[in-house]
Amino acid sequence: MKRISEPRREVDVIRETDVLVVGSGPGGLAAALAAARSGVQTILLERYGCLGGNMTQVGVEGLAWYRHPATIDSEGIGPEFEQRAIAMGAALPEPQSMSHALDAELFKYVADVLVEEAGVQPMLHRLCVAPIMDGRTIRGVIVESKAGREAILARRVIDATGDADIAARCAAPVRKTPREQMMAASVMFSMSGVNKARFIEQVKADPQTYADWGGNGEWDIRTDGKEDAMFSPFLRKPFKKALETGLLPANLATIAGTWGTVSDQGDLTYLNLVHIAGIDGTDPDDLTRGEIDGRWQAVMAVEALKRFMPGCEDAKLRNFGMTLGVRDTRKIDAAYNMTETDVREQARFDDSIGIFPEFIDGYGLLILPTTGRYFHLPYRALLPRYVDNLLVAGRAIGGDQISHAAVRNMMCCAVSGQGAGVAAAVSVRSGQPLDRLDMNLVQAELQRQGARIH
């Protein structure tokens, strides 16, 4: 490989802060709000032009689609996202559970309001390109934007990139799922012009269950049995017909999945139908291929729905997600790495920063939290090894594959984010290192903020 040498350069320090959060998805947004509400100066750094990550940029609107009558759910900032969205007209009842699906477009504004109220300083349109290191201690980050190359210094940094980008560049040990084993990436999209009455009439006439997910590539799942007869907003039959008639080519046999809501205005949203295997979200060439191939598949899926799904005859594509939905890349090797046993057997930890129901969705396994079971999320899973002043929030926290299938979910990302934000703030205020924090102080502040830790 050819190489060039870059000249040495001076970089302006444009901001200094107590806590810097990199990435504004469910984990990062929760972390920034939690840190600011704990009384420290907080910056939230985002490479795109809106906050929200998966919720807004990707268009995954089902924040708590797992919630059922017996679910013991997380509390704190994650459910606050849902409640504020409802109050601000940015959510609709979700068809398969006791939850509301977010309006991805309007939630961009909801996130703006939450950040402004908390006193967080948002910094959009800046891409973090390198950590600023002093030995093994992170002191801030270098960003690139239309303003050029700039530096932001911070007393504590939270990596909420989803891919452990900061941790990896700090030389913290990380693990990455082999490409052939990674969960598929998705191109989310929505449609408009759907005849709601005809669409719902068809859904009621031929109701689908979670058992119907089986036997179709990406959607070939196993459950623990109790989910099989439950209603699921699942679509596959229109695509099977489209394959039989030749409208879809044979290589698109994997198109199938769920819809989120259908509005009175005829918007069919949160269509999770296109799943592209072999996409490494840390490889820009893979991402390029996934974006282009995914949009093509989504357009083909729209045509199949127009032909073979009642109510969609006069519908059209409304929008694509702004970017691919990536489920699985790097995870840190943390001070404690969570296990399948932890998330399936109701693990309890002294350093709990929150709870999450027994909801597992990934690697071919689906378990819904219908029996009141839940696990603790340990603070140690947020602590990368061999780097000081850094925490990780969101789907990149330490754990094995099946634990990742639980903690990657957006509401659990908000749990780890709130825990990281509070821990960073307590560390700043007390002067204690992140790896030797008084957990009583952290847990007391989490409870003050409405989180449930036990």
C-alpha cells in the first residue's frame, strides 16, 4: 500500500468542557442529558445535522416495541424519550405492544428541545477523527468539518459512536464480530398514500405471528415458544407473490419484515424489510455498497407492496433513512464483559446502573419480555481497558454475542448512556477516576434522575 506523510500542524482548541459525548444516538443523547442534569458542563458532538442516531437518522422508530403487560421495563431517560414524543405529537401507538413508535422526523426537534432544556451544548456537522492522548489518558478529540481541523478538550469523554470508534483509536482492546457472522444491516424506509382502512382490514383478515418469522433467511429465528402465537406486524406474503410472478428477482428472497405504524394520513412507517448481510459498519466501502444496494431493494419492495398488499395500490416511497442501520461491529473488552447467562438468567450486580427486560433480538434468537424477568446492567461493562477518562455507552459495551442481542436495543442503549453520563459527571465533581468511582454516589444520582437500578 502506498503511503504519504502529512505535515505537522497546529490545531486550534475551540472548546473545553467537563464531559464530551461523541455520538448522539439513544446512548449518546441519554448520556449528554444525564451529565448536564448532574450539574457539569457537557458537549454533545454529532457528525450529522440532527441528533438521535438510530431514532432519527436511520428511522428506527420502535423504541419499546417489546413492551407487554407483564414487562418490567427500564425507567429514566429512555422512557422519557417516548413520553416527550407523545406530549409533543411526535409518536403514534405501536401495533404489536404497549408502546408508541416515534415520528423520526419530528423527534429531531424533540431531541433539540431536550438538549436545550438540559443546557447541553450541541455541536453538529463535526466528525471526530482522532483522540487527543496523554499517555493512556484521553484529553479530548480532534474533529473535522467545513471549518477545518479543530480540537475539543474534555475532562471525561464518552464514546457513544456505536462502533467503539474512540475506544479503538485510543488503543483500547476491542472485539469485532467476523463479517460473515455480523447481523445484517438495514435500509429503513416509509411510504405515503396508503389506504389505512384497506391495509388494516387485510392485516386483520390474515394476522401474522412471531412464528411466521421463521424460514426466510434473515428472519429465520428461534424463540422460547411463548412468543410464537403472539401477533406481529409481519410482511412476507406480498414478497413471495412478487417472487413467484418475477416482479422480484430470486436474489431478493430475503425481503420480509415488519411495519411500524400506519397513520390516518396514510403514512406507513418504519418499514424494516431490507436486510443486507456481509456489511461491516466500520468499512466505508461496505457502507457504500449497503446504502446503494439497500435503496434498490427498498424500491423493489415498494413495487411489490403496491402490487400485492391491499391498501398500498396507490402508495409511494415517502423517504429512506438518512443512513444504514448497523446492528453489530466492534465491542470493547470491558472491565466486565456481559454474557448470555446474564441477560437470560436475570443477572444482578452491585454496580448496577439500570435494568432492562429480558428482551433478546439478534443472531437468530427472539425472546420477548412477557413474564416480568429483567437483568441489571453493570457499570463495569462501560469501562474500556487500558484507557483513562473514557467510558463507552450504547451497543459497543462489553459482552458476548447473545448479551449484545439484548443491550444493543435502543432502550437499553439509553440505560447505558444515562449511566455513563452520570458516572462521568460524578467523576468530574468528586475527582475520582472512572475506574474507582464510589458507586453509591452514581446510583444515588441515577435514582434522583428517575432511573431504576434494582
